[in-house]
Amino acid sequence: MNDSSSFDRCSQEPNPDTILQKELERMAALLHDDVLQTFGVCVLKAQLCERLAQKGQYNLVDKELALLEEALNSAIDSVRELIATIRRPLGQQQLP
């Protein structure tokens, strides 16, 4: 019986490679869902600013540039949080 319970414990212990793979997948999802989506929005806002400037609507350009700056700062913060997570020892990492 002792051998059986020992086997059960071993089969229930998480595999370090599996844990690492799951963390990498979570980080990739965070990068995609947060940072890359924000960059996509920023590209669209930059294109909008170009069109507004061509039409001489500079007051709207200023507003859109402020929103663009805010979005980029948010993406920068997300990348910093992710980097801080990566630098923590394995097992102590929590994604934002």
C-alpha cells in the first residue's frame, strides 16, 4: 500500500515543464490581449490624426493625440508589469 500512495503523490505533483509552459502561455495571452491590442488602437488613432490634420481640424488632433499618449502609457505599464513578473523567481510569479 505504501508504494501505491507514493505513486499517487508523484502522479499528482505538477511537472515543472508543464507549469513553465502554462506561464508562458499566460504571458503570451497577456501580451496579445493587452499590449498588442493597444498598439493596434494606437495605429488607428495615429491614422485618424493624420486625416484630421489634413482637414485642418487641429483641435481634434490635440484630443486624439492625448488619447494616443494615454494608450501608449498604458501599454508601457503593462510591459513593465510583465517584465517584473518574468524577473521574479519561478513559483512566485503572478501575472497582472
